[in-house]
Amino acid sequence: MEKISLLLDEDVQLSLGSALRRRGFDVIHAQELDRKGIPDSEQLSFAVKNERCIFSYNVKDFVLLHNDYVELEKKHWGIIISKQIPLGETFRKLLIFFQQNSKDSMRNKLKFL
């Protein structure tokens, strides 16, 4: 079971990436890649190209993007969305999420944290 590689959207706390990496997860943040201010559609395209699932607090836009992908029969490596919650809670929920999901299980899926 291959682990999820994750791209954190720019609206997610930067320190979350560091905390997850310390636990051994393959996580990058949009800000670390100088991708701040880039439209969500381009962030998702970047994630797809790099075989990464994307995590964002931008629920509305990523639900719409997922629906567009489904309609156009485009593939992605997963979208995880959540309402804005405290960093510690996000971290705990993502640790559980990583235990319960794999790269393949997230393919073309939209999941709420």
C-alpha cells in the first residue's frame, strides 16, 4: 500500500507540513514551492502532474474543481478538504487519515477531513 504524497494549499498553516514531515510523510506546501497566489485550478493541476493529493481549507472551490474533473473524466490523486480548524486538530485528523487511506484509495476521490 503506497502512502499518500500530499500538497498543502497555501491557505493551510505552513508549520503543518514540517510537523507531518517529522512523522515521515511526504508533504510539501505551496508556499515552499513559491506557488502562493496561484489559482486553485493550477494548484490542482500541479498536484496531478506530481502525483500528489491536495489538502485545502478552501472547500467550495475544490468541490467545484473535483466536480469539473468528474464531468470532464479527468483524473487526480485525491482532494482532501476541511473547514478551517486549529492546527493541532488538523494534524491529528491527517495522521488518522493517512493510516486509513493510501495513494490508490484516494485516486479521483474528494474527502472531507
